[in-house]
Amino acid sequence: MSQPHLRHLALSQFRSHARARLLFDGRPVALWGPNGSGKTNLLEAVSFLSPGRGLRRAASEEVGRRAEGVGWKVAANVALGPTDHEVETQALPGEARTVRIDGKAASQLDLARLIPVLWLVPAMDRLWTEGAEGRRRFLDRATMSLFPDHGEASLAYEKAMRERNRLLKDGSRDAHWYAALESQMAQAGTQVARNREATIARLMAAQGQAETAFPAAALAITYPEDPLPPTEELYAQGLERVRWRDMAAGRSLLGPHRADLEAVWAAKGVAARDCSTGEQKALLVSLILANARAIEEDGTAPLLLLDEVAAHLDPGRRAALYDEVCGLGLQAFMTGTEPGLFAELGNRAQYWEAAEEGGVSHLTERSPA
């Protein structure tokens, strides 16, 4: 049985793509062209087949072509074994993004249950050296790919925390209202933390079981102040205990929203933040591939979006990456500035050239170089 993949992708008024329709056969897709030709825009469109703001974290109103002002739409046929699903997501001007699966209204969280989407983009090259927020997002995307209900738990936690923060800022002393919100935070927050810990364990196991040219990372979740209590009951008690401290700060300081992801190059014992740029890139690639392997253990496979993936990878590692992507049977969408970057793929991939004229992108399928 073939791995899950896109059979076709259609874009309408999405960034530089006024109209585009691409047909795929399940092989990796190599997309090349000069900077500004619309390569990353195409990957971003695919990333909108998952929950959230896509690989650029853009709001819906930011991705439509401004000249036309009619909104945007991304449509795809997703092949899952013997079954195909028609997926559409769009946003009209001034309206929220909507999702339809097989002609029926759906939520963004339903997209996570259909097919996971993983990505690696140049902005993530700074993941290990910038703030904890980006690392939490990275971890939560990996977690949602393995535990699709993680998104619901995260939303429930954030909603309860926002309400508690409002009470804290207002200086409220309503103990009953605090207790109700803290119970909700404890229930959802404990689930969020458990999902993350389970994801860490699965990523490290997937790294350990693979023969790969990329380095294994030892992963750990840390907290800047108090560690997260291990049970829902203890967490609720902890929130009550620090209520006055949180009131002075005007926000909640105990919970999974304070977590950070730490990584160490296992073989060298060097923290990721202290590694070279190339080593940090190799660690990220390793984790993305481990995430894909972990998903495959559940009997499915992700779509993989690798934007300018050749950056900071030497030719040997680049060839090894292509071999691993093909060995896993993944439909990976990979971009680069010239076709020679994909020479090692040969006939194992489909090739598309991107060009831009007058602010509009054009895509043309090409034969292997």
C-alpha cells in the first residue's frame, strides 16, 4: 500500500500564486527557482492543510493576493491507502479561515487527524539559540502529529489560563472562581505535559532505532522556575499555593506554557545551542526524520516540507537526507535555488521549476536533470 500523499494541489489567489494546479504521484517533489519565485509560498500553502497559521505563522488575511482582494483558497486531494479525501481551506476577506473535508464543514483540528504535516524552514535554524516560545511550538507540532487530540488539550488549557490571568490582573479574590479555573488548567495542562513527555520518548526511541547519517539528540523538557507537578491534583494545589505570587506578577507562572525544550548532541555531549550552525541544522533534520519514523509506527506517514534544506548541509549529508526520505517512502516537498541541488535524487522525485513575472508565480513540471 502506498504511503499517504497528495495527488493534486490547487491554489487560488494565495500570495504570489494567482492560479496553480499541480499533479503528484507520491514521490518526493523537488521545486527549484530563483529567490522570490514563489517556492516557499507553495510550501506554505501545503502547510495550511494542517491546523494553525502555517509555516510562516501568518494570519489568514496576510496570505491572500492583495491586488485582487477576493480571499484565497487551497484545495488538495489526499490519498490515504485505498481512500481519497478532498480537502479545502480558504478565507474570504474579513472572515475567518474555514475547512471542508469531503464536502463537509470541519475544524482545523480535523486536519491533524487526517494527515500530519511536518516542516523545516530557514527561520528554524535559530531554534536552539532564540527564545523558548519557538521551541515549544516545535515540540507541540511534533506532539500533535503523534497525538492529534493534543491541540484540543492545548486550547482548553490556554482558555482557562487566559481567564485566570484576567482575574490576577484585576486583583480578584474570588477563591471559588480561581479554584474552578485552576481545576480546568490542571486537567488540560497535565494532559499537555504528558503528551509532550510521550513525544520526547518516542522521538528519542525513533532516533535510537535508525541507521542514519544525522546525529541523535538527547531531549529534555525544563522549566524556568517551579517544575510542573506530576499529577492533576498536585498541579491544582500548586496553582492555589502560588496564587498570590502570580497576582503580583499579573500572570500565571506555573504550567506547561513555561516549558522549554533542551537538546544535546548525544555523541558529543554538546548542547544544541553551543553547536555550529551546520551541526544545529543536522540536529533539526535528525529530529524531523525521527518524527516521521515515529508517525510511521502508527501506520501512517506525514507530508514533509523542507524549505531550502540544502543550506548548511554538506553534499554527503544532503545525499543522505534524500536517501532517508526515499527510504521512508515520504512525499517530501523540497526547495532550492537550482536543480543541481537535487541531482542525487535522480528519477526518485518529481521536479518543478518556479518562475515569477509581474508579481505572479508560474510553475512548470520538468524532467530530472
